[in-house]
Amino acid sequence: MISEFSTIKGNSSKYLALLAGFGVLLALGAFSFLYVEINGHGATNMTNQVVWGLPHVFAISLLVMASGALNLASMATVFGAKQYKIFRRFSAFLAIALLAGGLAVLVLDLGRPDRMLLTMIHMNFKSMFTWNVFLYSGFVVLCFLYLWSMFQHERYVKLAGSAAFAGRVILTTGTGSIFGVIHAREVFHSAITGPTFVAVSITSGTAMCIMLLVATFHYTGRKLDKSLIHGLRNVLIFFTLLVFYLLVVEKFTKFYSPAFYDVESWILTGPYAPLYWIGVLGMGIALPLAILFNPGMGNSIKGIMWACGAAIIGEVSFVAHVLLAGQSYPFNMFPGWEMSSAFLDGQVAAYSPGILELMLGVGGIGIAGLIYLIGIRFFRLLPQKAEAPEGWKPWSP
Amino acid sequence: MAWIRFLGALLAVFMTIAPLVSNADAHGDAKHDRGTIGEKCIKDTDWMRRNHMNMLMEKRHVTVREGVRVPAESLLNCKTCHTSREKFCDKCHSYVGVQPDCFECHNYPK
Amino acid sequence: MNMDRRSVLGLGGVVAASAMIAPGIHLIAAPERTEASGQSRWAMLVDVNKCDSDCTACTTACRQENNVPTFDDPQRDIHWIRKVELKDKKGKRPSVSLPVLCNHCEHPPCVDVCPTEASFIRKDGIVLVDKHRCIGCRYCMIACPYKARSLVYHATELSENGNADVPIRGKGVVEKCTFCVHLVDQGKKPACVDACQKDGNGAMIFGDLNDGQSEISKRVHEIRTQTMRADLGLNPAVHYQGL
């Protein structure tokens, strides 16, 4: 068993270049954090209308993707898809790496990050944020236990893996509920927001897993059975369709109620409509499905990689759309009246992300990338070769 | 043995003067210029020296969250007796290296 | 106060003795001690018909009383109270002008979402931000349906003619209308209400809704008033009359 997994050598110039590249991203993030910490949030482009900006888009995208990255391991451990057993370690570790990146951005964008520990001292259990403090740290612990049992105690794998799976479903529901429970905002408030986040997490997490597996195996010269990637492609197809279904149900429900005509038509035609149509629906759903259902491209690794890239862009667009459109749509405090004031009431908020916000966001990617690269260098996370079991053949277009 | 007696006398003189001299520096009583008026604060001076930080935190909590207000003990009243924030607060705080940020928001002129 | 208990437990007899002498000082210097009471429910009533669109007495008084700065940046300016102009969407009713401020809800969503309990509701119904505890996560700004909250984007200083009795702002924390809690605790009215009655048109009144004898209690229970977004079930303390 031990010989099945190995670390990478990690002495090629490409590996060092990648390390340096992610290091630069991390440095950009660190600079942005310190600059904003000293000069205040006035240095960013966030406003009193859009209080969560680009850093939160990065952070929440990474957090959502993190829980989705665990899906590959869960399929093997919880759902008995034995062919993916060799990827369990990779999947659980990637989940931790992405989560750390996202969480760092979220925490470093606080107005008073120096008071972070207050969240541990004073807890309000009615707040989704307090729950998320537990869910995020709990998820990391569960993933560690899962990894530990995979490395040392195979008999606990089923237990730890199932716990981690339950944890990730609750975690992403919790992340979605940050928005879903907010009654005040018409774009946010929906019971289906949480489940949609779960579905989106699986598409983006699976896409990230496929891309990283293909790239890592390619650059380390390890053999990767194409049919395993085809199997993951089918997972991606299934969950992309699920996201589409959930989005349609939400739109259908909201459009049924005249109270939501205004806001829903605004979503489909307003300033954030391109993000919705091109980003969420085009890149996130139409393009991946078109590629993956195509007998030519859907079976080629290159085509699958493109679809995965589109799916990740779709996920980021989905998060950005929920966040930015949700905050930009004006409050309707006096139905039937048009509001105007010095506090920009009744106006769609204007927001264009600033460079410091972008830097902080890519800092999170830097952290996630570094953890992954260092992880595969020092831990035996990757199989020396990945082959599908004999006689196992996934469906193909 | 005259020199021993001389040394003894010198020591006695030194021991009398030394506390006065050193008091003038850091540990002086209220008589010295530490920017204060009056005999003692809302509690005993020694007690305040040791516990003012805890007391202020406690007061902050009950005032902000429970609305407990005792005007004579209000933070706004510190400055009526401790006339110089620089001499009274900052001097010692910078000596021991703590940086309370109370007066970034609360008004207490230097 | 807990201090006495704490000192007896923690600091030994000598200090305890001095602490026991200390209350004598209290008796001479400060007989007065007030506390927020669960019997009260502070509330505001705005008579929209009396509010004039040119009048900014309330907002000006608020900025003066609470040292609320302006940054000449409408996107990031702090507003504790603001004048809102309402135009009928169908153009049939005459336009209306009214002040909008924190509604000090009975079930405040900002308090529900705050992870550190920095946003809290006092016994007397005033919703406050404990700025010593706020970590600046802005979740409350997402949750408030009245846009009553502002993040402090820039550091500020006390202006020359500022009010030294009220703290200035901490950078990176969220703040909002306090119902002038420092005045209410002294038995006074909030600065905006005071200014409206003195310099404005007397559109705003303030008082204890639980006190059957108060003017606000009589009017809110006798005249048809309404609150903003009543559908959310938050039970705001700011009532509007004549809308």
C-alpha cells in the first residue's frame, strides 16, 4: 500500500517557478492587507452601499470550491466509487488548502482584523458567521482526521470520510445561508440559496480537481487513466445540470410572485445582467455542457480542461452575482414611492473593484496554491499511477 | 576608625537623600507634577494604580451595554482631576509599553 | 458593582479594606446612578405632514451632537439620520419628505447576524453598536433593511467646534444612530427631535411607548401610524404618521 503513493521530487525549475509565482501572489495580498490596515478601508473601492466587494467574491468562491474539492474523496469513501479511492488523499488535502486561502481573505478584509479573536470570546449563536467560524474550523479538523485515518488507520476511513462529507454539506449550506437568511435583501432571501451553493460547490470543486489532477500528473510524468477523467466529467455534467435546475426553480418561484417582478426583471436586464447571462448561465452552464456533451471535445482531455475552466469562471460569476447584485439593488422601504436622498437611497449602487481588493483576493489564491504545492512535495498525497479498475467504463458522449 | 564613621555618616546621608531624588523621577507622590489635582481618585491610589485598567473595562461594559451611568465616575470626568494626559497616562504607559487606544475616540486632550 | 467582589477575591485584605473605604467617596461625590430600564421602550413618531423638504434641522443637529463627519464622498459618507424625498410612482400623490434613521427594532436583524454581539439591544429597546467589540465584518450592514448603518472608511478627528462629550469614530467599525443614548440617559431628548421642535416644524416627537401618559404613547395608540417594512416583522420603534 505504501508504495502506491509518493511525494513529488520538487526540484524542477518549473516547480520552483510555480512556488515563486504563488509566493508573489501571497506577497501582493500581504501588501494589500497591511496597506488597508494602516490607511483604512477608504483605500479600497468598497462603499457604504456595496460593503462586501471583490475580496469577498474571492474568499467565498474559494470556500465554496474547497468543500466541493472534497467531493472526489467522498465519492470513493461514502458512495463506494472505488475507482476514485486513489484520489482521496489529494482531494481531502486540496479541500484544506482552498479553505485556508479563502478564509485568510475573509478574515484579513475585516475592518478591525486585530480584533479577530473576539469572535472566539463573544459568540452569538444566532449569527451565521458564528456558525461558520465553527463550520470552517470543524471542516479543517474533519479533513485532517480523514487524512490521518487514510494514512495510518484504514479502519476509521469510512467514519472520518462520512463525517467530513456531512461537514462539507453543512458548511456550504452555511455559506449559502449567510445570504439566504437575509430577509432584508430581495435578491438574497431564499431557502434555495443554500442548496444552490452546495451544487455550485460540487461543480467548481470537481472542475478544480480535474484541472489539478491532469496538470500535476502531466508535469510529474505520472500515468493518469483517461477513463478516470471521463468519469469525473460525468460528475461535472450531472452537477452542472443540477445547478441549472436549482437556478430555474428559483427564478420560476420568484417570477410567480408580482412582488418580485421589479427585482427579478432588474436581475435579468439591469447592470448585472451580463454577469448573470454570460457568467452564470453562459460560462457556468451552457459552455461546459456544450463541450462535455460533444463527442469530440467531451472525450478529449483538452476539451474537458476548457469546460472545467468555464465551470470555475461560472462559479465565481455566481458568487459575484449573488454578492454584488444583491447589495446593489436598492432597498424598497416605501412600496409605491420612489426614494431619493443624500445617502443614495433608491439608486442602484455603483461599484467597480479596486486594485487593492484584487491584490488581497489573489493573495488567497497564493496561499491555497502554496499549501497545495508544498503539500504534494512533503506528503504522499498522489498515487504513482492512476488506473481505472478493470472492466470499469464510464459513460461517454 | 574615623573613616568608618565617616563612611557610615555618608551612607546615612545618602539613604536620606536617595528616596527624595528618585521620587522626583518616576515614583513620586501626588505632590510632584504628575498632572493631577486632589488627594485620590474614585478609589484608593494604590488600588487604582493596580486595577484602573480592569475597572475601566468593567465600567465600559456596564455603561455601554447596560446603560449604567455614574456621572461622577464617568470617563469624561477623568480630565477634571488628571489634568494632563501626557504626564498622567502616557508617561507610564509608554514606560511599560502598553498602548491603550481609548482616546483615539474618547476625548481627552493631551 | 462587581469590582468590590473581584477585589476581595483577588487582591487580599489590604486592598479589600481600601475598597471598602472607597464607597464613602461615592456617597459624597456621586449619589446619582442611572441604568437602562426594561420598563421603557423608547420610540419616535414623525408627522410626515409637518416635515418640510427644505428643512435639515434634524440631520444638522445630529452631525453636530454626535460629531458625525462628512468626507465629501457620497459613496462613503456616514449618515446616522438622513432626509429622504418620496415621489409617488404613479405621480398622483404629492411628494413627501421625511427623516430616516435607525429604527431600533424590537427584533433587530443586525443584532441577529452580529457574530460578536457587538450589535445589541438594550433593555429599554435602544439598539447600539459596542464599538469596542465590533470587528468590522459588515454583516449587519447587509442585514439591515433600512440602510441605517455606515462603515467608518476614514480616520477622523474632533473638529474645533465638535462635541467633546461624545466619542469620535474608530476606523473600520460600523456605526449608526444611537437615539442619542447619552442624552436619553440624562432624561433629555435626542438631538434631532430637539432640533426639529426648536428650529424645525415640530414633526418629530420622542418618548416612552410603555408610559401610558406620554404623548407618543397616546398618539401611536390613537392615530393611524405606520412603520417601515412592517412585513418583515421587526417591530420598529420609529413610527410615521400621515404617509
